[in-house]
Amino acid sequence: MKPVLLIFISLIGILPAVAQKGKKKSQPAQETTEQVQPQKQEEQPQQQSQPAQQQVNPLGEHFAKKYAVASRWNDFDIVKEAMYDLIIEYPGSDSLIHALAVLYYENQKYPSSVLICQDLLARNPKNVAALELAGLGYEGLNLFDRALQNYESLYLLTNNSNTLYKMAFLQFQLKRYPECLTNVEILLTKPEADTQKLIFPDAQNKEKEYAMRVGLLNLKGMAYREQADKVNAKKAFDEALKIAPDFQPAKQNLANLK
């Protein structure tokens, strides 16, 4: 629950500004940082100082404090209730809605998390945070084809190597081996293949970091193996073990190949 708590601690500070936006029906609350910042009052400081203090939304502030207390006491139901209260008060805040989706995801309520993300994406199809969370939610539901669709959209917007790795792995799970191999080869040409890390279990079943290249070569071997190409599969597993001799997935895959 900690990531959501951090979001709401920051939101408590912007509630007065959001409330001020909410009073202008023709100008609904926006999600950019510049628009939720209190407006500068240099031109008429004496006229604006007192009204600005009166524009704090007491109800919204109450819900935010309710969230903070419930979160501190790890009461999921009250946290969720407070978040719904805040969303009803500030329906134009994508940050609040996304935070609720994160809360559902963290508590393994994947259907609700995905449904919320769908609403966010209906508002803005280029919402990077919603695309990523929707992909994670669909993975949690084992709906790998739907997860892949969201990651593909996300990759087009971000060109992120971790997202492309997720795509390649999901394509392997969906038995789309040629597409998987294409993306693996793209990633192997990127410098991130050597700088970014992936976590795999070691011989003692403890988590250990390995260069992405090692995981990519292992995935490459697995894709070739599933296509009955043992020669290229063995070559890929050997390359992975040359870089990381203790890499257990490649060791096991190579042993099973014989």
C-alpha cells in the first residue's frame, strides 16, 4: 500500500487547488502539474489572499485524512472507501482514479484494476501509467493476449526496453515464436541488454540479478526449442551460460534439450 500512500500524501497538498478548479464548471480539473499548482497572486495580492484560504474543500480534505489514517492502519476497505469519496468529489482527477486502480492491483483485485484502467484509457488512450497497469492486471488474470496489446501500445509511446522484453516473453507464452524471436533480436542490439538487470533464482533458489542479455539468450533458446530447432536452441543456451555460468534456467533448459 506504500506507493498509493505516497500518491495521496502529495494529493492532500493539492486539494485546495483542485477544489478551486472544480468550482469552475466550464474548466474541469486537469492532470498537468502546472494546472493544479495554486495560481500566482502577484497582481492583486490583497484581494486574493483571503478568498484563497476560503477555497479549501473541507469535505475533500476530510476524505484525504480518512485515507491517510486508514492506510496507516492497513484497513483496505476504508482506504478504498475514502478513495471513492475523493473520486466523487474530484471526478476529473485521473491521478486519483489511477491510484484506486493501483490499490486494487496491489490487493490482487485484478478485474477491478483493469476496468478502471479501461476507463482511464477511454479518456486518454496515451495514458502511459494506465497502459502499464492494465498490462500487469491482464497478466494477473492470465489474459496474456490482452496484456500484450497494452504493452504494444505502451512500447510505441515509450520505446522502453523492459516493455519490449515483456512483449517478447508474452509472445513466447502465446506461442508466437517468430514475433518473440524478432523482438529478442531487436533487444540484443540495444545497449540496455547489458546495462539493465533481470531477476532470476540462483542455485540456492535465491533471487539474483543478471544482465538482460542473459535472459534474452535464454528466451531465444526456448523459442527455438519450441520450434524443434535444437541446434540454434543449444547455441543460445550456451551463449547465455558463457556470460553467466551460474544461470540456472539456461542450465536446466540445456540439460532438458539433450
